[in-house]
Amino acid sequence: MRGLTLYARSRQVPAAFAALLVVTATVWFPGRDVWNVALVSLALTAGIAVTATGLSGQDADLDRTAARPWPVRRFAHLALLAAAAGALVLGVQELGPSTVALAVVVRDAAGLAGLAGLAVTAAGGHFGWTLPLAWCAISPFVPNDASTASRVVAWLLQPAGTAAATWTAVVLAVTGAVTYTAWGGRR
């Protein structure tokens, strides 16, 4: 068995991809006629949440003693997670009458992946879904008063071109990628 295949199986990548397909279709199908930023953020959150549990291996000590360096694999896994979720949402939305801007999908996928990386680093692989889901659950309840603070907290639901939302997503993506790449999942 090849190393990449073994890595993918140990991180439950085939099951995660199947779950990603199911949750994206489940969110898209009922809302396909009213597809909007809120449904996109829900689909991305659900997709990243189900795939984030594979960011940590079965044995953290075994991961740390591997012959090959893990940081490159960790970064690639996190980037692939965001790319797969974003690409699937972009592909699925093309089946319906309305679409959401590419910039919003890319921004939200990157920021949510960063949150998943932070959660895995802080709490372990089984809790990689917590921060993306918590942020998505809080965002709709933030008052839309056009203040910078509300745009930062509700960055998932902001339209394309909102600087505060974009910068929040960039900071979350970079912070999550750097911490997860450097330290991996918590024991």
C-alpha cells in the first residue's frame, strides 16, 4: 500500500468525502431556489465540520515520530479540506437558478478551515467541528448595524467586498493553518 493511500485511509478521507457530498446536497436541495450567503455558509460549515474530524490521526505520538515530516501533510490536508468544500459548493450551486459570488465561497471556506485547524490544535481531532459550527451558529444573531464589530463577528454572512469580513477570514485562515501545520492535533 502506498503512503498517500495509507495516510488518506488513516484520516478517514474517503468517508469524509462521502459525508461532504451528503451534507452539501442536504443543505442545497431544499434551498436551491433561494440559494443565498446564509445557505452557502451553512453548507460550507457542515462540510468542513464533517471532514475536520480527520485532521487528527488515531495516535498523536505515532504521528509525531513519523520518518517523514508532518507539517507539509498537515497543511496540504487542511488546504484540501477547504478546497474540496468550496469546490463542491460552487459546483452544486450551478445546478440551481441563483448563485453566490466566488469571493464569498472562497473567503468562507478558507476562514472555516482555519477555525477547524485551530479547534484541532486546541482540543484534538474529534473536536475539529466545534469552532466552525459555533461561529456559524452565532453569526445570524449578530445585529446588522453596519459597525466593524458586527461585520467581524458575522463575517460568514457578509457580501463580497466587505473588507472587515475578508480580513477576518484571512486572519482566521492564516492563524489556523500556521498553528495546525506547526503543532498538529492535540493529544
